[in-house]
Amino acid sequence: MNLPIRDATPEDAPAISELVHASFRAHVAVDWELVAQETLLTDTSAEKLAARIAESVIVLVHEQAGSILGVILLPRPTLVQLCFVAPGHLGKGIGRSLWESARARLEERFPEVKTVELNSSPYAVAAYKALGFYPISEPFLRGGAVATRMACWLPGRALAAAPSAA
């Protein structure tokens, strides 16, 4: 599947903020305490995202007909900090395409990186498992946010495909 993925720019921050807020409210907020919800919404304001986009190692968006329908943000090569798909567009391969594009860039630019981690909301655990991430913690509550720590071991795919893999 070849979906329209491109590098995000600070100018995309308002559209990314709107996407993150809509997706968060639709799928994640129900599991979080109010203080945690307010923190995420503040931390993903257009102003704050513009700075984070400029400072992060990888920020990609899926854009279709001028609308941003998905985003993935890695502030450093070992951490996915944001991965959101617009409500109404789940199940269309956007999240997978974003992760695969980010993963290819990681493997090219940061070959020393072997593991990428993220904190998943309860809603997204199954989706991240489908992308090759595995829980490395039980669900936990931190600052009012419910999450499960997950990791993807990048060499695993190549090793699993090797002829000697069991």
C-alpha cells in the first residue's frame, strides 16, 4: 500500500493539532482523568506542536486532498510520541503506512537503533500489536493517563524472515 506520506513542517501544526485533538477526544479521553486530558490538549496545541515538529527527528503526515488524516512524531529515534489517525479514517492503512515510513527512515538514518518504544492508550494496544509492537508493561496510570508501554524490536522482522527462523 503506497499512501501519500510526507514530512511535516511547522506550518502543518494547526492541522495536526486539530487531528490529534479530534482523535484523542473520540478514542482516548474516556480512559483518562480530566487533568491528563487537559495536559495532552495543551501539549498538542498548534503553537507547541510547531516547535516539536522543528525539533523532532521524524514527523510524517498522511495527506489526502489537502487534509492531514494521520501523523506520527518521533522526538528521538527510540520513541514514538504521537501516532494518530483522524476519526472516520481508521482501518484504511494510514497508521501502518505512517509507521512503515518512519521505520524505514529509522533503519536508514539510525541503524544503531534496535528498539522503539511508545505508550499506548488502551484503545490502541491491538493496533500497535498489529504493527509489531509488544507490551513491555502492564497498563499503568501516570498523571491521570492510562497507558501500556510497548516496544518494537526492529531486527525482529529480518530475523523472522530468515530461512533458519523457527
